[in-house]
Amino acid sequence: MKRILSLDGGGIRGVFSLEVLRYMQGLLRTHYNSPNLVLADHFDFFAGTSTGAIIAACLCWGMEVEAILDVYLKYGKTMFQHVPWYRPFKRLLISRFEAKPLSQMLQRMFSEDGNGEAPALLGTNRLRKLLLVVVRNHTTGSAWPVSNNPMAKFNDTGLSYCNLRIPLWKLVRASTAAPVYFDPEEITLGDRTYIFEDGGITPYNNPALIAALTAVLPCYRLNWVPGPENIRLVSLGTLRFSSGLPAKVRKLWLGYNVSRIPTALMQGITWEQDYLCRSLGECIYGESLDEEIGDQVKAQYPGGRWFGYVRYNQSFDTETVEKLLQTNRQLTQLDAVLAVPLLQKIGSDYAKDHVKLGHLI
């Protein structure tokens, strides 16, 4: 069986994902009686968007979950370092946070020499398995799901613009370049330079479906044999908050909508990708999508299923969101660094209640 691990975007809420992954890693270590097992020993394909791209790349690099979580705990505030007050034009009109600290961290992490002097490229042998990172090419206005699959059309080493020559740290940084939060990332391919932004503003903030399609569709040239008995797709979110916070009609002015509509759209697209995975795959586990659809576990559909599918995510209804926000105003935000301890607890509690060995093997 081939196994795919997909990781959603969501900023510092990736801490929730990491707590779930830590529990998952522990289950597998116990099952295989292998105390040093890492998730790269179990999964064949990692896919990530934004913060999910950081985690996916680290896992594919062969890192333990604890080491990745330690990065988030130690450098969370550094990664969200505000642009200084004396640069008001940049802070108000371009980005809220400095990109340099995050870039430097990723350069050191994804280098052949360990100190950032020799950047590892997407085609590096240091990546132990397949990796897919979602970015948005602002120059062309299109989503770019970029992988290290050596058979992919744009990974032909004979091409001057071969994607395998992209520095891995730049690709991951580009996937995290959320508009307003961080500056975009420039990447040169061949004789052309492109501007890239956060993959979360593509249809693939939840990259599970594009990862599965990459595995089975002929155009991507991996050509894995489809079927629930052949492919297991495990998808992990970064919390799902109800966007239906109460407001009277007269309060729905421009400022209110500007701050909430982008989040509502991203959540809606993530939900849709989840629904499509449950429709094309055989849903083994997942929370209820809504009162009409349910969770689709063991649902009967016409035609064959392409993969077995597991979806982990914690949802909060409107009432619970209101209570959480009373004490943790940052919780729903991408830069919720003050809510990290709460995110850890939510992730740890969720994993104990929902993650089962039978979902993974």
C-alpha cells in the first residue's frame, strides 16, 4: 500500500497538526517496535500548503515530529516578527511581518551543509520520499503544485526551467507568503523570474485532493494503481472555526467584511476539497461535514473508489468559538503565537480521542 500524508495551511495553528502527528508517530513506533521511527519511514508522499508545507518538508527530510514542534515553540514569535514602526509604509501597505527571520531559518534547515551555505534543491537526495508543495504564481495567476517527482513534466533536467533546481527553502517560504502577512518570494526559473505567494490562496489550502490526483492521474506521471486497497490518504487540518459569528445587518460594513470574507472563502474551499476526497475515495474516518451530508464513512457511490481516506480536524461551533475568543482573541488568526499552549492541548486531546492505528495501516 502507498501512503500519502497531507497537511493544511493555517499559520501557527500548525502546532495543532504537530501534536496530532506526534501522537501518530508514537502509535507507529509502538506498533512496529521501533523507537526511532519517523513518519518518513511510514508514508511515501508528503503534501503541504503554507505552514503545512513547512511541516511536510521537514517530515520528508526525515525529522522527528518533536524536532519540528520544537522549531515552532522556539521560533514562533521570531517567525511572526512585526515590521518596525519606523517603516510605516511597508507595514501598512505591503506586509505586517518581516520575511527575513523565516527565510533564514528555512535556509539553515534545508541546506546540504546544515548552516545555510549550500542550499538543498527540490531534487536533493536529502528528501527521503515524494514531496508536494503548493504555491500561487502571482506572475501567471495560477496555482502551482510543485513536486520532486522526477517523472513530472517540468522536472525534466534537460529543461533550463526545471523545477528540481528550485532551492527547497525558497519553495517552502513561497508557500508561506500569505498576502498582508509576509512579502512574496521571487524565484528564477531559466531566464524568467516569477513572484510567488502563499498556496493558501489557491484551491489547495487543503492539498489532499491534488496530492491524490498527482498520484493517480496520467498527466502527473506517477501512475500509482488506484483503489482503497492500494492507496491510503491521511489528511490533517489546522482547526475549523465557524465563520458564522453573529452580527446585525447594520454591522456588515466594508471593514467587517474585509476582515472576515477571505477567511470564510478559505474555509469553504478547504471544506470542498475534503468533501471531494470523501466522494472520490472511500472515507474511513472523518468528522461530520454537515447535518445533511454526514461523515460519508462507508457511503455507497457509483463507480470504484480511488483511495482510502482519513480526515483529522477539530471543528468548533459558533458558541464554542465565542467562548474561546473571550480568553484567546488570537486563536483563529494565523499569527496566534500567544495561543500556542492552548493549540498544543487541543491537538493532544484531539489525537487521543480520534487517531487510531487502524486509520494508518
